[in-house]
Amino acid sequence: MEERAWSTVWVALGNDMKSLESLTPRQREVLQLIAEGRNTKQIALSLNISVKTVETYRTQLMDRLQIHNMAGLVRYAIRNGLVPLEG
């Protein structure tokens, strides 16, 4: 039973990595900044893009990753090594 549970975890992690690879470099950059705690305006200023464009990237990320809230995006980014887990 325990071996089966671990294989399920590894399959889930493998699926996350495939999803991460499907993101464009800009989408990964926006996801990283979201996970670092930046708000939409801060992201827009740092990437020299409009607030609306940041919102579009966020919507694309949520759709592609099938994540439905910001906390989920942050968890995903941490789990996939886009940001370090600080302690």
C-alpha cells in the first residue's frame, strides 16, 4: 500500500513538471513573481508590460495548469522550484 501511494505522488510530480515545461518563459516569469508575493501592478512595472497583460498571463496560467486561485499558483511554483521555500 505504501509503495502504491509513493508511485501516485511521483506520477503527480511528473505531471507538474510536464505542465511547467508547457509554459512559455514569460508565463514562468509571471508565475515566479506572483509566488514571490508581487501584486499585479508591481509585476507590470518590473516587466514593462500593462496591468491587463499581467492579468491575461495569470488567466492563461490558471487555465493551463487547472489551478483556480492565487494560493494554488503559489503552491505550484514552490513545488516546482520556481521560488525557494523560506523558513
